[in-house]
Amino acid sequence: MWVDEDVSAWVTGLEELFGRVAGRFFRAEPRRRARAYVRGLLAPLADKNGWTLAEIAGDSTPDGMQRLLNATTWDTDGVRDDLRAYVVEHLGDPGGVLVVDETGFLKKGSKSAGVQRQYSGTAGRIENCQLGVFLAYTTPRGRALVDRELYLPKSWIADRERCRAAAIPDEIEFATKTTLAKAMLARAFAAGVPARWVTADEAYGQDHKFRSWLEQHHIGYVVAVPRNQALPAGGFATARADQLVAQAPPESWKRRSAGNGAKGPRLYDWAAATVPTIGEHTPDGWTRRLLVRRQITSAGVEPELAYYLCCAPATTPDEELVRVAGARWAIEECFQTAKTEVGLDHYQVRRYDAWYRHITLAMLAHAYLAVTAAVSPKALATASSRSPSAKSVVSWHI
């Protein structure tokens, strides 16, 4: 029974999705072409480039697909806004978490917008690549990518002729990755995305301006920081995060799940402590905390520790901070699915605007998969059987 209902939901869902974005394409030809492009991204193809997408659409050449990305006029950001609204409508939850992270796109040559030799977490080393900063939205019902920005290094912005050759507008200025992240978060909250939390890795968490921006906007956060992160330790003293953790009594560590993974609950030992503020003010009634995750290891093996700075209303239980810390992995799952299932990284374009167009259509296809999985009859029937939240972590105080 569920198989027939699932097929019906897939067909209905795809029609609904295209109905939402149709008005962003100002003529019938690009509208049809975009529909074929997204259907191709959803097809079981090993490579999803102009040629293969054209072939599955019945075209003899990739010219039409290339024209859609490089020349045709359509509202790319409008499609992004529509897909964000689509995700919120189907996956939205007041306790939702917005996750910031970047991913690399390996490229040859030097003409693709923003490409240079730079560190790529995807490759785990310095490579010739482009870096995209993304925003994901995750709730108990599912997760999806909802915004994107292409990072342009200073070397690019300093060379305006090179920028023009890659169709980068003259008004585009250098922006750090955290600045791009703040712009995407501002758009999400302005659009009314229901989310109480933001989480991110060390690259963003250790940026004081990023954390301050979240606090100024009364946005709760759980962000990773390095072990040497300087924190107030009482009076005017400061201490490294790992030094503070060394003071934690054994009874403060409690084994809790950070959410379910492919092999079941992701269990770690957790501890938390209130962090005093010096010369700064959090929102009224809010506190900052240091949350620490300790890997479970066999006897004699030194466990790895991960450190998080948090800011939230003082009444927030530590179990909620653990949940949010665990939600950060949702964006990694989004990247993996978007790259393997809908060709997020399969593009063959050099232009700045073409990058946004391909990425946006790939995100649209990815959102369709996420929503379809969430609203399938089987998913709805089993939603009520999800595991209850873990009990609160015991805190120690500095």
C-alpha cells in the first residue's frame, strides 16, 4: 500500500514544486528547460552535466541547458526564496536549527569564479577549488539546504578585469565567510523561518563578531570552538577551554545521545558549565555556557574532546544544547546527499551567475527529496515512534 501512495506523493510533490517556481521564469522556454534540468538532476545518472542532462531531456546538444545557466534571464534568488518557503512549509518546526557550513568544489584552471588554491574541508587539504558557504535548515522532520553564497577570495576582488571575465558584478566587494553566513541568516529570519538556534563549526564559532551578531539579534547558538579558545575564568582572568574542562569533576560527565546516526544513537559523554561575562552583556535573562563532548573510547585510549560555546536563555536545559550541537551534522548529510543524488558538484560553468543558477536548481532538487521523504505515508506513520529526548546533562560551575 505504501509503495503506491509513495509514488503518488512523488508525482504530486514534483508538480507542486514546479508550480511554486514557475513564475520566476519569465518565458515558457526557460520554464520548460528548468523543469527538465531539475528532473535530470533527480534522475539516476552517474554524471549530471550539460550533456547528460540534455540527453535525458531528449535534446541533441547541451546548448539549451548551457543557455539556461549562462544567458537566459530568470530570477535565481526568487527560486531560492521559493524553495526556502517550500522547505519551511513541509519541515518547519519552532525548535528548528539553522546550520552554517562551507563545502569545496574541486576545479581545474583559473577562470571559474572564485577558484584558487585554498583549503577545502571536503578534500581535507589545500586544493584548486571554489568554496560555497551554505545554510541548512533541520528539524525532527528532515533537513535541507535553503541558501548559498559563493566565497570570492581577496585576490579575485582585487582584480576587476578577472572578475568581469567571470561575470562578477563590479559592485560585489570582498566578504568573509562569516559575513556571508550572517547575510544568509538575516534573510532566513526576515523570511520568518521558524528557528530558535544557529550552529556552526570552529571556522565560524571562534569569530567573536559572528557570535556577537547572533546575541544582538537574540538568536540562540551552539557553535564549535578550538581547544585553545580563551574564555573568562572569573574576575579579569581568562583560561583556555581545555584548561577549564580539566577542572570538571567526574560526576559532571553524563552519557547522552546527540541524535540518531546511520548506526543508531550517536552517544558521547557531555558536560557543561556557565561562563561568566566580563565587560559584555548577553540578552536579558540569557547566559553563556561551555559545552564539552567527550568521545567514548576503550580503556587506555585518550578520548577526543570537542568544545562548544553556547548562548541561550538561562532556563534552557543542557539537553537542548546537546541536541543543537548534534544538529550540526545535518548539513554534512545535506552535502553528501546533494552531491551524490542531485549533482550539486557536477556543474561545468565558469560564470558567477551560472554557479548560482546550477547550485540553486540542485538545492531545489535536494529540497524535493527531503520533503518527499518527510511527507511520505510511511514517514508520517512512523513519526510518532521517534525516541524521546535524553535527560539533562549535569553542569559544573566555574
